[in-house]
Amino acid sequence: MQRSGDTSRYRALSTKCESCDNLADSVDEIYGSGGSVAFDGTQRIRSLEKVGKVQDTLIFEYELVSPESRLLDASGSLERQFEGGSARYQVNVTAMEDSWRVTSAIRLAS
């Protein structure tokens, strides 16, 4: 999504997930103004673990390893740079009709 600017598939994976919507809105804003995001590699998930269940919602925690990335403006000039590294997240996934949707995603304290 951040590489292409197309948030439609990402948005289809979630419902009522405020942090998911905020991320997609940011990407839409960047690409809508002619900007882009450049990565020095690929994001990867390390250590995905199911940590709980509440009714129809499964709770997972995972570590996301991200490469260095840059936010570029419409002319291709550097607007902001982000250091690569890893962070832990928790995501709630809820059964809806005949699929699963992300209903919450948060970054955990280090």
C-alpha cells in the first residue's frame, strides 16, 4: 500500500479500525498530493503469535521489521526520513460473514 499508494485492498481487510483508517488516510494524502514513499528493502513479520480470544475476535501480537524509508514530495525531494527497525504490534481479527477483518491494530510499548 505505501509503495503503490493504492489503499483499496488494505481498507477491505479492516472494519471500524481507527488506526487502520488513519494509516490509509495518510497514504491517500501523500499520493493524492503527488508524493510517494520509498523503501530500502521489504517489511517483514517476525514472530507472529496468537495471544488470546474474546468471543469472535482473535488477538495476535507480532514484530514488524521495517527498512529505512523516505517520504518524497511531488518533485521527488526528501520531505522526511524514517529510520528502519523493529516494533511490536497487536492486532484484533474478527470473523465477519465469510471472512476475517482487522478491527483493531496498535503499536505496543517497547
